[in-house]
Amino acid sequence: GLVHRIDQHTSGLLVVAKTEPALRRLGADFAAHRLERRYAAIALGNLRQDTLTLRGLHARHPNDRKKFTCRAQEGKEAVTHLTVLARSPLTTLLVATLETGRTHQIRVHLAEQGHPIAADALYGGKRPHAKTERTRDDALLLAQLPRHALHAYALGFRHPATGEALRFELGWPDDLAQTAHGLYGEAAQLPGLAQAVFRG
């Protein structure tokens, strides 16, 4: 069974259990947030802080049933930790570490900060047009994105049978790699991927 989910059009790592006992144990760990989930994201605009923790009550948006909000009066707590890796004239490259795992959580948190994920049409991440020579290259690279620029690149959890700590990493997929490396050069290298692709 599928232990957890990622949003449609988000790439990256998933855990699938081979047995019913493994599914129950892993499901309990995911529900209790006893795991590591890191995403790489290209957000529009320049996020001023180098690190930032976003908290809110997460619920379905009152005016659009396709969307969610983290500014609800009632809902489930949502916590996202952000670390900026690099900036370009039009964008910010960051790692989002989930403390909770709500539907669309990272996309909502960034959009409600005024920095939606690039090419995320649902949450306002429209591709910007170049207004100056300085932003022309960014705009051309962002125009190439086939989907929103969010990738689940690191996943850590304990093996449900042995208790062994496992951590897996996956670099940029082909459809995001050209834009990421074009915007940020060597800074697009995701933390940890200079070592083994996985370890555990």
C-alpha cells in the first residue's frame, strides 16, 4: 500500500509498503511525523529571510474547493521550515522541510507569503515576463517549466521491521533540472546529493 502521497505534478520520492504490518507501522510513523521530508522548490520573488518557519491552521479554502489555506480559523496545524539556497533576479531556490504533511502545504505556505512556486497556476505562480535586461534570462528559463517547480528530494524514515534508519535522496528530474541549473548554476546542487544517492 501507498504510505503517503505527494501532490499531482510534484515529482520525487514516495514510500510503498510491501506488507500489511509494514504499512501500519510506516503509516503510524508518518501520522506522528517521525520522519524526514525535504522538498526543493523554485519560488517567485526574493524571499528576504535566509531561514523561516511558517505555521498556520490548514483547511480547505472557503471560496475555492480546489485550494487550501493556512489562514483558517479552524483546521489542522501546518508547519513548514524554509532554508534559502540561492536567489536569482526573479526567483528564490529553497529547501522546504515538512514538520507536518498537509495537502498542498508547501504550495499554500509560499503563496500566502507572496512567493508562490514557479508555474503553480492554482496558487498564483504565473510565469513572470521580463521587464528589464537583468530579468530576461530568468523569464526565459521559467517559461520552459512544464509544471510547478516542486520536487520531493529527500526522505528519511525507520525500516518498519528492523528499526534501521534509512534516508533516500533523488536529484532534480529532467524536466526541472535545466531551469534549476540555468537559474542558479552550481548552487542548484541539492544538499546531501554530493554524497551517495541513498544510504541506510
